[in-house]
Amino acid sequence: MNVSSPSTSDGINIWRTWALTVTYEAGEYTKQKFKAEKTGGDPVIPSPNLDTDLVMACDRLADVLIKAYKNPIQMQMDIARYSKLITAKDMGHNEQREAKLLERCPPGHEGKKLVDKPATILDASGTIIAWYLPDALSDTTQ
């Protein structure tokens, strides 16, 4: 990925503007590609301001997002109810408090479940509460 920036007498501000613009366009491209894949829409053409490596990274991210979206794991937990039961002072490890919360808001599954491919975790209402996105970003992109 080409990370050089235009040079001017005010190089720092130009670089910030360039970096923000490229970041915004990469995000928009990834969002549009995800939506198109999800809904069966028309193919999305990336901005000419994005270099090939960045477009490939965005494509990879969109592909992993789609795989996760198509692999939902439903929990019986109601995240809205759970969030009303916890407070800012619920920090650290308090076995008694955790047992009480688990009793009032059980996760709704038997034991532990190994997730080894992209997935979304849904609460009882179908709200996505977590995304698991392994290998969404290459080492270079990170």
C-alpha cells in the first residue's frame, strides 16, 4: 500500500487530510460492498483514490463480514435486560455477583461452544451483540 502523501509547504495538514480521505473512502467502499453482498445488489466499484493493496484488504474484510453475517449464533440472553442489571462498579472478578447475574440472565446454551470461523453472536431478540472476524485483516493491514 502506498502511504506516501502529497508534498506541500504545509505537508502535515495535507497528509492528515489525505489520510482521512483515504480512510473514509476505504470504509465507504467496504460498507457498500458488504451491503451489496448481503442484499444481492450490483457490484461496487472502488474509488480510484484507493490503491490495489488497499482495495484487496477492503475486499477481504467485506468477505469475512459476509461470512460472519451468514453464520449467526443465537443466544437466549436478552442483552438489553442484562445491560440494565450491570453497573460501572461491576469491575474485576466477583464470583457471587457473576453467579447472580448468570441466574437472572442465563446465556441459554449448554456448556461452551467453540467458534472457529467468522460468526455473529445474537441475543434473544436477534440483535447482534458481537462479531467474530478471524483473519479479517492481514498482518500487513494490521
